[in-house]
Amino acid sequence: MTIKHIMELFALDGRDFVIGSYDVLLHREPDAHGLLYYLGCLNRGYGKAYIIVQIARSEEFDSSNKINGLERLIRDEAKKHSIFFHIFNRKLNINRLIEKNLVHLDNVSKSINDSAVQLINALKDFEINHGNSVSRNNVIDEKRNFLQDDNYHTNIKSYKEDFYFLSKRFDRLLSEYKYNGIMFVDITTLLKWNRPPVGIVRTIFEFVKYSLTRKDKSIEYFTFNASRDALKIVKRSLVEIMIQVLENDNVDEIFRKNVLDLAKREVDFREDGEIDQAYLVPYSQNGFSVLFDASKIIAKSMHCPFRRIDNIISIGLDWDSSNYDLLLELKKIIGFKFIGAYYDGIPIIKPEFLPNDIFCNMFFDYFCKLSELSDRVFTISKKSKAEYLSLMENEMIPGTKDIKYIRLGDPELNKIEYHNKEERKINGKFVVYVSTIEKRKNHILLLHIWKKLYHKYGERTPQLICIGMWGWGVDDVKSEYFADSNLQKCVKFLDDVGNNELTWFYENASFAVFPSHDEGWGLGASEAMTYSLPCITSSTPALLEATQNLMPFCEANNKDQWFDLIDEMISNPDKIESLGLLIKEKYVSKKWQEFSCELFEYATYKGE
């Protein structure tokens, strides 16, 4: 074959291209191994330039063989594999990656079609030559026998190599189809937690707890290390101990912390194949030192336990504990499925309730990567599902449309003997508010209400018990509370209540209040409803959904209406009793095990 310029080879395709490249560069036909290798490269999406350069770099190539355009092609190909080329030509790299994947998809489509036709024809010939029929149940065994039949190979010598290659590919695809893969659960959030699980942590805790009860062994657990540039498989036995320690309220706090610290130390060390900070490439821009995102380099260099057929599920505090950049790069290389969770978008939609813009910007970046990374997303309420879809549309963020609302679980009903009533200084009737203490939860409104109640009822004012951890944006709450001695008599803040003690509060409170400005789901409200405890909630959609529209509500900022509703409940015990009976009659509860099972099935189903 004679050519005037190396670009003429690009007009050829498939087998003709490989044969032509050997002829022009090495002046011979390719051997069977070389032909199969480069056909495989083409099928995987490698460019023709890559194959020409590989052949030209072989020892057989005669450097005196001057072909127009070859030297420049070799130089350009070398630049493409330079780290600095990748750093400073990201846009070009993205275009080439898209082009490569399109070529790969096209070749895979052709390969599957050709494979199907050739397998059918070969099996028909096999039936004719061997005089027996091939049942569907033993197609694969018969096909393997066919491949080992040397006499028959002589009759199909013209396409023997291609058929063998496609047959191997067919076997692999079939085995992967039959095998559901492993579910890998990210437990980084749990390893960072050292107190009874609440909120989002409760969700991942209950799901992991359920997964440990399943008989199948196709579940693994992993965590990111402290610097979040590597991940490691966590032993099942260690996860079981961790769940027991987090679940048991009777475990000494120091012992709990020591056990969890031991778990962290066991998984947070470097191994061969994990990458250190030397892989971060610094450069200077406008006088500032900047670090390139090294996730792509790390992903290509690290040992990863995931495979294309595996499902990765991460539903914790991922903006704080996961590394979506690294997972995105690993997914591009491996092709696993990722299942994420969307709880709420308050930092994006209502940033006024957050401490600063830094977290809001970080959360928006997390949301964009969640949408890009996820094949499926579960949401905790109908409100959060609608919110997620609206954010994707309004911000023009691409992502999966496979989104499912799965309602969270309610606590198990257990009678608890409580011995800390005097120690907690709880006197007579009381009202509970179970929630983290932060600006969005609107504790300041309740302090204003209880001030007015104390003026009306004096020492007979029911206590308000606020149960939850202290968070951000509550300086006004602390100032208001500690400046008023009467408030300190009738309002208590408890930040160390375990699950057993919380059960007692739900069982013995007069009613509960939830005046939050916004929620993804009203977990405290649904827990109160499980114990037939009447609630007054704000009109935010998630709280109405959690109470199944059975309880009285009003706008979060309407102080007068809040006072009237709470005062009515205090002065009218029959109102409380009738609401309690309404809950028992109409409220539909859901167990955490049901939630976890539903999420597990959603994460692992194969689709249509």
C-alpha cells in the first residue's frame, strides 16, 4: 500500500485500518495477536492516531521510512499524554474525551450487533454439522465446545479471530448481567459521629443497621480517610460493633468515644496504591499559590474495590465527609452506579438561615456534583423531591430523572422507666420541641411566647423542654434566655438526651411544638405522632406532610397566632385529648426497617 501522507490511513476503518497501518509502517501483514490487540483498542475508543504512533514506536519500524505528517502526529500524540497538557487544556481534553466515548459507544453497538449475528450463524452451523439441536439453556456450554473444535475452525478461518474476541466479550457481558454486583455503603459519616444518632445521621444509621441483618453477603462498607483522598473497605465486624455502640444509650460516653476512635484509627491509614499530597500540582495565579484538583490523577493511580456492576450508596453528611470529585473520576474510569440522597436545599434556597456564604457556596457545589454523580437519588419527602427537580431546572443542572421519594421511619414504641426526672428539674406538665437549636428552627419565637405565657400563668406555666444540639445563628436565643430569670424557670435546653430518654419525653409531654421556618422532613414531628402526641407546627410543607395534615398549624412568623394556639392547648385539655384520639385513628406509621428495605430495593433494582 502506497500513501503520500499519514492522514490517508485515517480514511480506513477497523481491520482495514490495522492492516493498512502495518503495511505502510512495517511493510508486512499484522500477526494474529497484533491484529486482535489493535482491534480491541479501536473497540475501546482509542483513536487511530494512538495506534499509528504505537506501531511507529516498535523496534521493527525503520526510522529512515519518511512519511509526510508522521513526525508531527507523533509529537502531537506525546503532548496529549503530558500532565501539563492535561492541566492547561482542560476544555480540549473534555472535547476529546467526549469524542473518544462516542467512538467507543459506536464500536460497542456495532460489536454487539455483529456478535449477535455471528453467534446465531455459528450456532446454526454447529447444529447442522453435529446433527443435534442446541437448547437455550446450554447455549453457552455448546458455544465453548464449538470454539475448542479445531476441525470446525478450519471452516470459519476467515473470521476465527474476530469471533473469538467477540465470544469472550459476550461471556463477560453475560456473566456481569447475571451477577448483581456488590453494594458498597459509605459509612464515613457514622465514623465521625460519637453520640446518639439524630437527623441525617439517624437515616444512615438505620440503613446500615438493616443491611447488617440481610443474609446475602453482597454488601460491603467503606470510608474515606481524614484527608478524603483515599478510601478503604471497613470490616463487617467493625461496623457491627460501631452500630451497637451508637445504638446503646447505656454505653458510657467515654467508652463510646474510645471505641469509635479505635475504629477510625483502624481504617485511616495509607496503603500501597494510595496517593499522598505529592500528587497535588501547585501553580501561581495573580500572586496566589493554587492547588490543582488532583482527583483525576489519584483516581487513575489508586487501587479501587469498585467494579462496573457495583452500586455505591452514600446518604450521610456528604458535603462534609465524602469526596465527590474523586468518586466522579472513579466512575468515569470504572462505570459503577451511584445512589445519593437529597434531604433539603435550604443553604441554596434560604441562605439567610446559614452562618455565612462560604457554606452556601460549598453546598451548591456539592449539589451540582450530587446531580452529576448520581444514577438514582432518593428524597425524604414529596416536598424535597419537588424542590430537587426545581433546583435542577432553575439552575440548569444536568442530572438523572430517576428520583424516588421514600418516607423516613418512625421509632419503635417502647415503655421506658425514667429515673432522671428530678435531676433534669422537670416539674409538672411540659411541652417538648425536639430539634437542633439553630436560627432556622425558630426557637426565638418560642421564647417570646413563653415570656407572655409566664405573664399570664406565672408559676403554673408548663415548662418548655427544648431537646437538641446547639448549632449556629442562635446568639439572640442565648442572649434572650440568659437575660431573663423567669424564662430560665419555665424553659429548659437539653443537648444530651439519648433515644431511651427521648422516648419518655414523647410519652409524657402534654403536646409538642415545631415552629421551624423550613424543613426537608419533620422527623421530630413524625416521631411525636407515633406516640400519639399532639403537635402544633409551622405551615412549611414538610411538617404538614410529616403530620399527614392532621394537626393545627400556622405561619412560622405569626407570633399572635402561635400564642393563641399554644394557650388554647394549655387551657383546654379536651383539645389535647381529641387530637390524640385523631392521631390514633388516622395517623399511618412506618417502621425504620420498612424504609431501609425500600431504599435497598431502590438502590439495587436493575431497571427496565
